[in-house]
Amino acid sequence: MSKKQDILNKSCLCQYLFAILWHKTITYMKRNHLFLFLTFLFCSVAFCSYSSAQSREPEQHRSFLRGDVLEIDLRDAGTLDKYLTIDEQKRVRCIRLNGVMNGDDAKFIRKICERSSAHDENGRSVDNYLDLELERVRIVGGGSYSNRSEHDVISKGMFRSCSCLRYVSLPRDLRLIDNEAFNYCSKLEEVRFPSRNNVRSIGDEAFKGCYKLSRINLPEGLESLGDECFDGCSNLRRIDLPSTLRSIGKEAFCDVPLTSIKLPYSLTYMGNKAFKGTNIASLFLPANLEVEKDDFGTMPKLREFQVERGSRFYTVEDGVLYDIEGTILLCYPNAKSGPFSVPNGVTTLQNGAFSGNSSLSSVTFPNSLQTIGKNAFVNCTSLRNVEIPENVTSIGTSAFSGCSHMTTATVDASIKVLSAHAFNDCGSLQSVVLPSSLEKIGEGAFENCKSLQNVEFGNALTVIEKEAFKKCGFVQLELPDGVTTIGENAFRDCKNMTSIILPNSMRVVEKELFRGCEKLVNVSLPSQLTTIGENAFRDCKSLPSIQLSEGLISIANNAFRGSSLTQLVLPASIQAIGDKIVEKCKMQSITCFAINPPVLKKISEKKTTLYVPASSVESYKQTKPWKDFKNILPIE
């Protein structure tokens, strides 16, 4: 007998028993036996309830899946998981919902999207994707995954990293797509808004990292797009912005391969670098639009700017963008080529103004120029020579960094500080003239200028910061007498340097200052030197000798490790010596004039002969770790 027939029989039996109980009830009522009447009535109701529950049981277990499509009228939010068995969760590839859903339902959808594979009803592997049709569903608050109580909101991260999600149609009553709602949905190809829609805002990073997204119809009525909203959507080649849009966040379309964009006249704000990395050739700016920090970022295909008549913020001349007064050059299009003369009257080159232009061959500055912003010419790889006029008082960080074909730079500017990384990675730079007013060369200012051999320093120079000339091509170098400080790694890995004269005003040779200067043969140390830092001359493989002057107090760890020293003479003033200062050197002898044994951390050349003052031989032989030297002899 089938289960269905069994339930039917039980239902008939229930009706038969109810009739008997009803007959008995009438009889007992006539006899006024109220207690028995109530007993029979309770049993009747209980039995019928059991029968009714049995008759509904198939509704909980029957399959709602049709092929690979689940279409459900979801009357109770949070119950979507009741309609798919574990096996069916691996088969479903389209969920079409009516009714209401909440955070629990979103959590269940995320669970499905975590599957590693999909199969059909016969167990064969099929393409693992999930389409989500929500147009006729209403999102309500609540559920364990929802982090906000509002209705009609796709909450923060609700479908984040749903790696199987391929297509989404959004609810008609939707008001907001919150931050990170769909970001890094790596299979998402299309998002569809219904024709009539209430969405006013799409949050930060909402679709960031959706690499396959190629189609999305932004609805009329939309007013704002958040920061990095479509960042990295590398298949999105076209997008139409609604006429109601007022705000676009920073880096909203960063690295999206758009070839054109029409900014609506309603637009009043755009974050910095909103279209960085796009393929847009011409950009039209509406009259009321202001761009954050006036920073457009690198757009490698951009040839021109256009500005609506009556613009409150910008003006254009020959495709180049200036502020409304014409005194600040804001952006020189990245694909604009040839030589360029900055118009007279311009006082400032904005941060990143020429950044990334690989076709700019030369630039001429007017006498009116006062400020060159940071990153102003970064990676202008065709720029060969630069002459900075004397009225310039400020050169920003990394202003000419990465100008790989620049050969000469003449800085007549009235500056006291050359900013950090100002000319770093200018691999062809051979000659630099620095102004007489210059007092400090910033961190990494000429780092990795492998061809740099000639630098004219001004006499006002006192400070060279760390890594300033790291990996430069110097053969010989003489620094001004006024230099008091040279930062760590300042000349590290200058592979061609053979000799250097350090000014007497210096007191400290900082750590790793000449490390890796493989051809260094001659070093003239300051007469008032007190400290040699850690690894200062490490791996100076050609350095045969070095003269340490009286007044030297300490030598740090590995100071001469890997050099060619065969003899080391330590002055009487020495007080502290670090670990392994002559490790991997072919030492023949060490002479120490200190009467009292200096502090010594560790001996690495125990077989080397140690010469000390005659009156101190016994003292050295009794002091750790000096006593570990095999031969301790008096100085002759």
C-alpha cells in the first residue's frame, strides 16, 4: 500500500470515528454526563489534528526544483532553505523569487555560492553558476546575516564574494545598494535594474573586483556612486550614467576599460582618480563639476579636456586643463605628445599634472613658475632634459621620479630642500647641477640613478638623507665641507665608486652607508669621526685598507665584513667593538692601541695575531673574549 493511500485511509477512519464520537456525545449530553462529553470532544479534536498534519506532510518533502530552476513564492522571509535539499543545492542554477526575503535567505544563497562544483539530476558535472532573479521580491529587515534593519536595502557585503553568482535582476522596490554588496563576485556578468526603480545610491566598493561584469543599466533617479564602486571591473567597456547623477566617488571606475564617458550636466562632485586607468580619449566636464584635489589620475589614452561654457572651476587651452584663473596647470593629457611650453602666468604645476605622459619630449618653464607639485612629472619616460628656473621655491616629492630617459637636470630653483625621491629611478640621468641655496637632499632623491656620475653641490649643503644616492653610478665623489650628516644607505650599492672624500664636519658614518660598493678602494674618513655604524663598509670587496683616526669611540657589528682588509689598526680612543667586524676578511693582524681592553661582543678571527700595548698584554689575555686570540703580542 502506498504512503498516499495509507494517509487517505487514516483520514477516512478519522471521519468515521468522529461520527461515532458525535453520536456518543449526544447520548451522554442527554444523560447530563458533562465530564464524559468533554473527554470525547478532546479526543476527537486531537485525532483530527494528527490526521490533518499527516495529510500535509508531502508538502514539506516534495521537490520544488524544476530542472535546475527554483521558482518560489516566498511568503515567510527566512524560509528559503526549506525548499532545497542538500543534493538540490548542488543542482540549482537559477533562483527566481516572489514574496519576501531577509538576511537568512541571503545567507542561504551565499551557502549555495560556496559550492565547488555543480551537477545535473543524473550526477553529471555542469557549469557551476547561479542566476538570481529578485525583481518581484521584497527585501525586509532581520535575519542573522543582515546588519541593518531597513527594508528594501541590499546590506553591506550581503553577496560579497559569491563566486558562483552570474546574473542578478534587482528588486523593484530597492532603495539602496550598500557598501561591498557584490564586491569580488568573480563570475558576475550582468546586473539588471527594473525600468521603474527607487535606488538613489550605490555604496563604496559595491561591485569592486567583479572582473567579468560587462553589462549593468544604471537607473534614472540614481544620484551617487561610491568610492571604488566599479574598481577593477575589467570587462565593463561601456556604461551610461543617468541624467540624475550628482556624485561619483574616488577611483569609482579605476582600471575599467571605458573608451568614452558622458558625464551628465547634473554632476557636481567627482572624487580623485575616478577614471584612472581607463581608455577615455576625451573628457567633457560639466559647468558645476568640481574634482576632488583636482586630481584626475593617469588616463593613458586621454588627448584632451573639454569644459562646458560657464564652468565655475576650470578652463581649457589647447586641450590642457587649468584652474578658472589660469594660474594653476591642473592636468596635461597623458596621450598629448611633443614639446610643451608652460604658459607665462602659470605659478603652479598641480600634483601629478604631467604624471604618466610617455610622449612628452620636453618642457619649458616660465619665470612666473613658483611651485612644482609632487609626482608632477612622474614616469614621463620621453622627457630628456629639464631646467628649473630660479623663481621656483618648491619641488614636490617624486616630482621627476621614473623619467627613465632624462640625461641632464639643472636646478636653479631657490630651494633649500630637494624633496624625497625627486629624481629617483632616472636610469639615464648622467649630470645634475644643484642650486647654491640647497641645504638638504631628501630621502632617496637620486636613488637608482645608475648612470649618474657628476653632481655639482652647493656650499650650503649640510644634510644628505638616507638612500639619497643609493645605487648611483659615481666613480669618484667629493662632498662639500659643510656636510654634517649623511643618512644610512646613502651610497649603498654604488657599484662603480672607487674613491670618496668625506668632509671633516662629519661625526658618524651611518649604518650600511657604503655597503656593497664593490670597487671602493680609497676612503678618506673625517678626522673627528666618533662612530662607524653597522655594516658600514660590508662587502666592499676591493677595500684593502682604512685609516681610523684618533677620537673613534665605537665600531658596530659587521662594519668591515666581507671587505679586502688584511690589517686593522684601532686607535687608543676605541671603547666598543661589535660582532664580526672583520668576518670573512683575510686578516693578517689587528693592532689595538687602547690601554684598557675595549668592550668586545664576539671574536670571529681568533687565529689572527693581535698586537696591543706592551703594558696591556696580560690584561688582554685575561679579558673575555680578547683572551680567545691565539697570539697576543706587544706592539713593537
